[in-house]
Amino acid sequence: MFGDQVNGSNPSRRTLIKAGAAGVSGFLLSLLPKASSAEQENMENTPIESSHSSYTIERVTFNSSGVELVGNLYIPTNLSKPAPALPVLGPVAFVKEQSPVQYATRMASSGFVTLAFDPSFHGESGGEPRRYESPQAKVSDLKSAVSYLLGRPEVDKNRVYLLGICQGVNWTIQAAVEDTRVKALAIVAGHYLTKETIDEYSGGEDKTRHRIERASQARTKYEKTGEVDYIPIVSLNDPDALLLSKPIYQWYIRWAQRGPAWDFLGKWENRVAAMSEAQLWTYRVDETVKKLNVPVLMVHADRAASGSVLPKKLFELIAAKDKHLVWLGDRVQFQFYEEPETIDLAVNNVSEWFNRHV
């Protein structure tokens, strides 16, 4: 049933082992058995990271308005017939290695061909200027992702859905309004872009207006000179940063790590094109939901982005008669990004919702 509590045991405890004088890396390497030259060559040529007990992973590329996008396609194993499918869109200025991979792996384990990708201008995908947040581009990317999935032999052509997380909910809603191929929609822990939430994040109406004006000037500068002004996405001391909350800073900043030990975190950068704010802070999802007629599942919680009141108001404004709201208590936003129990619960509801719309 939608909204049921997590059904599972407590996470297992990990045993902490102190490394000796050789250091942590040397200690860990010493635990690995030495392979023969032939075994080593075979290991190097075998992409063991591309398989899992319940899904396989395929690195894919596809075109969106002339830009090459890079993604990972998670395909359920042992498919006997074409399966339902969906692309996942994450928070503002995200890369696929952040929350999208958490949902994509679980959706694939639930039987859905799932695409996590870097949107235009971000991560491994192409597009200039870099780190430009464009609502129009993200909607176009989603439509292109749907087209790509429909061209895959593993996909049931009548069962393609959309999943949006945090600020990604706005663009999945817009894409679902525009693209009749989308069968149903799920929106999780949404940072819904309305005047109310935008002013709250920026610190008031006057500050919102100032940010929009500054972004418009940056856009004019780019169009005239090709030069891009950047602001941090998060900062503890720069008032120009896109997101000013300390907890948001604490979560995001670790994704800026670079180096061989952190390659698995993807290519997230703590910067965004300043002109992005002109489009972000003038978007009004409360107008878009009035046109949304596909079946919609909204998953939210008291301390998720947008708070506990606005999402319920927006839910009432959704035009679709076939809609369902799941409220997950007092969970905070970041639990929807990486806490296994919360993500498992959200995915259980999402997969059940999509399976109801065949």
C-alpha cells in the first residue's frame, strides 16, 4: 500500500579496522590476493563494474537539441519481455552520480529500465556555456531521453514514465505536460518553484528581484561578449551563492572533491552560470500543474524542500484526477538523497504507482 512504513531490518554495523604503519591504502591492498599475469590481464579486460545481480549498467550517449548527453542505463537482468522505463532528473545543477543513481539502481532492481544522465551543460555531457541551468534545456533533455528509451529493444513502448527529485520535479512536470508519450509521473521531495519558495530561499522579494536583475545583466554580457559570469552553488561566506543554507552547503560541497579516490562522485562543480537565475527564479510551477493531466504521484515530508504546506496546496492544483499524495512524516530533504531506508520507501511507492498505470 502507498505510504507504508519501511519494511526491513536495521542497517548492519560495520567493523572498524585500524590500519597499521603502512597506512590505510597499503593495508587494504595487502588484503587482496595477488593475481597471475594472465588473471590480471583478464581482470583488466572484464568490466565487472557493469553488472549487478538484479541489473546491468550500460554507458550510453544520446542527442538532445544537438548536444551529446552521457548517461548510465540500468537494465533489469533476465528480462523475458520489454520492460517499463523512465529517465530520472535530480536537484539543481546535479550530476547523475548524485541522487539519480540512488533511484535508478533501485528502480532497475524493481524491473524498470532506468536512465540516469548528465543534463546539457553539466557533468560528462556536452553543451556551452558550462554549468548553465536552463529549464528549457532540461525539458528538452527529458523529451530526448524518452525518445532514446523508446528506441531501446528492452523497453515497453507503452510504458514510459518520468521521475523528478528536488528541483527536478519542476522540469518533469513541464515535460509531462508537453510530451503525450509519458504514461505517468512521480515527483519526490520537490523544491517547487513558486514565488513563495523562491523568496524564501533568496531571503525576500527584494533580494529575489536583485538576483534576477543581476542574472539578466550576466545574460546580456554573455550574448555580447561570450564571457560567462559564475557564482558558487553553495558557500558559507559568499552572499551571491545560488543556495545559502548551511545544511545545503554541507551536503553539496563534498561533491566538489577531485582526484583518483573520488572519481566515482562524478564531475560536479561548485559553480553555476550567473545568468541561470533569470530563468530559475521566474519559473512558476503553480501555473504549470494546472495543465498537468497525466497520473501523478507526489512524495513529500514535513522537512523536505518547500516545507509542509506548499506541496499540499500544489497537489490540490494539479489538474489530473488520477493523483496520489504520500507523506513520509518529518523526514528532511537529504534523507531523500542518500538514506537507504527513505529512498527504498520512496521507490517502493513510485514503482507501485507506475505498475498501476499500464
